Amino acid sequence: MHRLKDRVILVAGAATGLGAASARRLAQEGARVVVGDLDADGAEETATGIRAEGGEAVAVGFDISDDTSVRHLVLAATRTYGGLDAVHVNAGDMGAVRKDTDVVDIDLAIWDRTIAVNLRGHMLVSRHALPELLARGGGAIVYTSSIASFTGDAKRPAYAATKAGINALTRHVASRWGKEGIRANAVAPGLILTPEIEHGAPPEMLRSMLNRTRSTRHGRAEDVAGMVAYLLSDEGSWVNGQVLNVDGGTVLR
Ligand SMILES: NC(=O)c1ccc[n+]([C@@H]2O[C@H](COP(=O)([O-])OP(=O)(O)OC[C@H]3O[C@@H](n4cnc5c(N)ncnc54)[C@H](O)[C@@H]3O)[C@@H](O)[C@H]2O)c1
């Protein structure tokens, strides 16, 4: 399928995991992909892999929590490919999640870092990308939320708050710019077995997460990438302001 032929798409947070799979899928669908990540070597690895498959991609190191750095990322995209058509905002500080205990115990630096990367960072990418999308007559954004934005948990309050914030950001962007041709949606994955989770998570936790699904298997990064590609393509052109679960039926709403 070549639903994204020649579109310029930025994936913010694409060195590993869901973002890397999304960048790869978007390139397979014909997009020219800007692979942004704090891990500049990892971003280069993703871009090199895409080029090895015959796709088009450049890597840019950046920090989503830093306004100037995000501005430079968007500038790099437009300078390299002459404009911007779509964005997948995906970065999340997964190191902080492990120390995201509860609101009485949490180190405030972990709370602040989680907000800075997972929520403020997503707003910063929107802020700098939207004028470029509007300059092309419209465009699409997909944010990576999580089912944690809907469910309750005794742990990870900062993570869940940022993901609920992303849902609100999604609705705001769709409401403010929908009439100008902007679509903003979010994907809310359930547990996705990235190599890090597959090898790092205790087997009993993986079993209990599988039990919570209505599926025979765990999620894969490619499951989310397929939804991102659909939402960024014209096939998703009547979908706006939505948070779509990709979770094997874990949360039914
Ligand atoms: N894996 C899951 O089960 C799952 C489930 C629901 C939602 N998510 C969300 O998917 C996204 C990706 O998660 P993942 O599991 O692929 O983890 P990951 O750690 O592989 O991916 C996160 C990416 O964000 C990058 N990043 C972190 N801080 C950054 C910063 N300051 N600036 C720029 N880039 C930065 C990392 O380097 C990494 O490449 C996250 O937003 C996460 O919350 C993951």
C-alpha cells in the first residue's frame, strides 16, 4: 500500500519501540520520514534501516522537553523535504515510569520530568508543527496516548495524568484547527511487547496483562503503526479529535 506517497512525516520519538515501528511503516507506505529522537544514534539506526529497505528517511537528534530543540527539529524537517504534511508525536520518558510511584511518595523531579516530556513536549511539537501543516493547506497529527489515560491504577499517577492530558490536547487541536484542514487523533495502546518490555517485565505481569485483553496474544509495535498509518492517510480523513484504543480489547468504551 502506498497511501502516503511523497508525504513528509515527522515521527517525534522514533529511535526504538512504537515510534521506530511507526517510522518504518510510514516509509513503507511511501512517506519521506524525519526520524527525531533524544537518542540520536538510535534515530540514525531507524533511518538507516528504512533506507536499507528502499525507503526515504533522515535522522535528527532532539529533546522534546526543550522548546528550541523542538523548533530546530521542525526546521530540519522543512529544510530537508521542503514542508511538512503529518506528524506522529510519540516520545515518552519510559525510564521515569519505573519511579512513578504514588502522589505521596513520588520524587517531584520524576513528576516534573514526566510532564515535561510526555505532555509539555507533545504540546511543543504541536506548537511548532501546526504552522507548517497549515502552510501546506492542512495535515494530520497522531499522538501516542495510552489506555492508562482511561483506567485507574494505584501506581504511575504522573504517566496516567500526562496521557489523559494528551487526550485533551488532541481534542483541542482538532477543535481549534479542524476547519482549517487539520486532523488530530491519538492512539491509546494497551501493553505492547517491545523488546524492552518482553525482556524486562516479570512473566506474571505479562500473563496478567494478557488476561485483561480480549485477545489470544500480546500487542506488537506493528499493530499501533498500522493504526498510525491509517490515521495519517487520506483513508482517515473523516476521523478527527478521537482517541482510538489499540489494545486487543482490554478497555471497552
Ligand atoms: N510499550 C507499551 O506497552 C506502551 C503502551 C501504551 C503507550 N505507550 C507509549 O508509546 C510511546 C513509546 O513507548 P515505547 O514502549 O515504544 O518506549 P521506547 O522507550 O522504546 O520509546 C520512547 C522513545 O522516546 C524517546 N524519548 C524519550 N525522551 C525523549 C526526549 N526528551 N526527547 C526526544 N525523544 C525522547 C526515547 O529515546 C525512545 O526512542 C510512549 O509515549 C509510551 O507512553 C507504550
